[in-house]
Amino acid sequence: MKGKNERENCTLKDFTVLSVQGDAIERAVAFKKWLEQVNENDHAIYWLEAQTAVKPEMELYDRRNDNMLRVISFISNDYLGMSQHPETKKAGIAGVEKYGTGVCAAPSIGGYLHIHKQLEQAIADFTGQEDALIFSSGFGANVGVLNALLGKNDIAFVDFQIHTSAVDGLHQTNVKKVGHNDLNYLEFALQNERHNYKTAMLIIDGVYSQDGDIAPLPEIVALCKKHNVLLYLDDAHGMGVLGENGRGTAEHFGLLGQVDIISGTFSKSFGAVGGYVACSKTLADYLRYYANTTVFSAAVTPQVTCSVIKAIELLQTDNSMLQKLWRNVHYLKKRLLEEGFDIGKTESPILPIMVRDTYKVKETTRILKEQGIYALGLTYPAVANKDSRLRVSVLASHEKQHLDTLIDALNYADKILNIKK
């Protein structure tokens, strides 16, 4: 293994379509260099094989040593523990028993079950919108909706930290990037650009997945109304987390019903998989025919549909999981700050532990794994080298001892690598 002062000589960015001369096969062959590098240094943090459910305590297969590794996990976005809740499991099993393991048809041509309609209405009510449309993935929801709504005569104003799924939905339209949560530049851009296009849409996240900070939604809503701009809020990390009743960023700011379009996923607080868009009935009716990622994709499975319906019901009738989540968040933030770690400006269960050195982040994840902690490292090209960090996701299903063990392991890593600075 290399010494801790040495640096690895290639990154994932070096093997993209634009980076390597040659065809696809030659690019794949060249990519082996990166795989060999991370395996040599025991820095492989992607595509690890879990032998148990992905929950706070789990087992990973350690390829390097050919054994099982018991870890406390901080990589899941199952914020409320819904994936393991007895009632969501029971509802999913009942869905399979009644409807089978899959619909095996697109919703537009026979695969639209009454439980799909029930879930769409539940999502619409929960988000404060008129109607909703569900998708087989959250990624597909953003791609399909944005491709359907924005074309060559339109413009998307985008916060540069929005999720990749939204970026992938903008290939047929004009795009203007604005600084992250930069209200002054946003207003400048809207004033100078909006009049040149038919449809103008601002795309933001409610909670940003890398820094854990929250969009200044009241000011953004006001600017959009002032300049006649549609507001598209991807609330994947806010729904089920923010607001008194977990109804997301809009509820957090008292703005339910004031956002034009809200998208999200079932793979986080709802504990399943799939996605949705919630909006006016007029837009929803249009998207049922023009959002290709649902029109030409098999419908959401019965198990997922029934489990998510139950998860929403549980959220509306029992907020104890939401309360525990925030107790855990406040406790871990307090401990991290007391110990001298830099956690940026997070306001959510996403805690970035700033290390600001790509190689140190990789070494830290290796040391944590040896200490029984499974945490994700974010490095270049996902973030700039100066912004390299660990990303810790706090869940309601974490116990205090899990959080304390993380602190102990981070302090141990700091003694070796000096990550607190």
C-alpha cells in the first residue's frame, strides 16, 4: 500500500467519453487502471456487496480479505427507517399476494392499477398539490418531466448543485447556471434572460445532497412570481424530513401550495424505490402522455406502491420517527462540532465532514471501515479537491451508541491523518 503522503494518479474523470481517445472498448480497457489503483490501496468504496439489508447494522463482503465485515452504516437515505418498518413490509407483501410481483405493462397501456391512482392522490395531498404522477424511479421522474416541459424556445435556470437527474432532463433546452443559493445573481439572471424565452423555469433542490443545506425558498418563490418563472423543486432529501409533519421544504417554510412543481423519490424517507412529480392537474394530465420515462416504462410494482401508501399513512398518523430522526441529527451535529470537525452549513440529516483532500478522504474511509464504520467519501470529480469530504446520513433507526461509535472512529482517523485541521 502506498504511504499516506503519496497521491493517486488518476480519477474517474479520466475515463469519460470526452477524456479518452479511442472507442468504447479501449476506454473500458483503460479504466482498469483506476480499478487497479483503488484495489491496491484498499480504497474501493463503490459497488460493495451487502449480505444483509441496508440498515444501521449490516454486513459487507470484504473482497480483499474474502470474509464478512460487520459495520455500522451511514450511507443509507432511509431517513425514517421505513424500509424496515413492519407495517410497510406487511403492506408490500399484501400487494404482491393480490397483484403479483409486477404489472409488466406501461401505465398508459393497461398497467395503471387503482392503487397507483391511490398513491398519486396520497402524494398530491401530502405535498399540497392538486395532482401527482408516479414513475418507476426518481431519476426517471426528473428526466421525463423536464424533457416534456422544456424545449428549444425555453430556458432552465439551474442552481449548479442540482441533482444529475435534473441535469439529464435538460438536453433539449437552453440552460443558465446560477450560483448556489445566490439570490442576487439569480435575480440578475432572471431580469436579463427571462424575456428571451417562452417558458422559463427555475430548478432547485429543497435539501442539497452534498452539503445538506436548504434552499432559501421564500425568497425564491417571490422572485419566480415577480418574473413569471415556473419553480421546479426537487425535494428528494426534504420530503419526509423537513416540516412539522415531514411534508418537505415547502411545509418547512409555510409555503405548501406555493410551488409550481415538486418532484421526489420513494427511495429515501418512504423506504422503497420510484419517483413522483406533484403539480397542477393540468400539468399532470399533460405529463401522462408526454413524460416518456413513464409512458414507455413499466408501471411501479405493486409491492412498492402498497408499501409507500402505508409509509405516507404512517407519517401522517405518527411523527415519533420524525422526532427521533431530528434528535439524532442534533446530537451528532453537537458531538462533531465539540470534537472540532468541520460540517459546513448543513441544516439536514446529511452531514458533510469536510476533509478537503481527496487522498485523505479515501484513506479515512478505509480506516473507518477497519473500525467497523461504513461511510461514503465524496472526492474529485464529484466535488473539487478542496471540498473533498465524508458524507454521513443520519437516520431515525440509528441509536446513540451508533453515533458515539462513529465519533470514536473519526477521532481515531484524525490521529493518523489530521483530518480536523
